[in-house]
Amino acid sequence: MARDIGTDGPRAATASTVVRGAQIAGWLEAARRGDGAARDRLFDACRSYVDLAARYHLQRRLRAKVDASDIVQQSLLEAHRGFEQFTGETAGEWLAWLKRIVVHNAFDEAKRWRGTAKRDAGREVALDRADDHSSASPPDPASAEPSPSQHVLRGEQELLVAAALERLPEDHRDVLLLRNIERLPFEEVARRMGRSAGACRMLWMRAIASLRDQLAAHATDL
């Protein structure tokens, strides 16, 4: 995912990534000792990452029906409640644990909607048969697996990307999420944003440049 939106891909293991990982590990250790402030900072720092993961793993056909923020809230609540069950020590292990919670919730949401679709299809088939005795069959259920993609979220690197996205202007963030996370064609991005496809392409290129600037500035700050 990060390579798609203009980061350096394999070369992104920069000093800023290492520092951020150390911060997360430090807050994690302090939170385990009962430091409430450290625990709050730990979860606040990861909220944008959880949001990015929820959008990424939510099935495309459900994105118009399900608000990713609901999965984010549920996942963070479960992580809070199950914090003592986490046994890892590093930032990478922590983020992988959070992502597993998100994937599980996205999977459950897909199953719930699949079940609803089956019930609705069953009602429609019953009515059809009562009217004309036809032998219709319900549509194939949607796959319960996350939508396939050639890119995956990669620990601390994606934590930095998620935080940088949060600092972008709303239209820049929206076009990157729609195009690079939800993998929508520019025609659909244009429809969602109420712009022409050409305008969205130009906005997308400016958004990539803005994201690169944010990542560079964050690296300098750290």
C-alpha cells in the first residue's frame, strides 16, 4: 500500500520509522506498568493505523453499506478490554495484534451481510415460486475473505503513513483513501467526490506530493 502512494517501499525503514517504533514500545511497556497516560498515548498514536487497516480489509462491496469507523471503534474497544492478553513486546507485534482484531471484525461484518443477503434472496425466491413456480436459485454468497490486493500494511512504516494522511487536507486524504486504499477506478472516485475524473487525477497527483512532504517533515521532526 505504501509504495502505491509515493513512499520509498523497501527503503522506508528510515530513522523516523525506528524512532516511532521505539516510542510505541516505550508506551507499551509503561502501559503494562499501569501508566494510564502512556496507555492513552499508545492508543491515540495507533488510531489512524486502525482506521487505515479497517478501510483496507473491509470488502469493497460492503464499503457503501458499512461505516469503517464502526469497525474502528469496535476494534479499539476490544483492544482496550483485551490489553492484558497481548504478550508481545515490540511495536511490530503490537500493530500486528491490532490488525488481527480489525481483520476479525471485518470478517464478521462480511459474514453478517452475507447472511442478510441469503435471507433476502430466500424470501425473493419463495415469492417468485409462489407466483410463477419458477426454480430460481439465490446468488453466490460473497467471499468472507478480505479483498485481494498485492500490498499489505507493514507495521511501523504504515503507522507513519496513516499519521501523515491524517494531517493532509480533507480532499487530499479522501482521494488517496478512495484510490489507493479502496482501489477504486478514477471514474468511481470522481463520482464519490463530485468531480470529473480528470480533476480527480490532478488532485491525486497533488495529494501524493503532499503526502511525501508530510512524511519528510515528520522524519525531520523526529
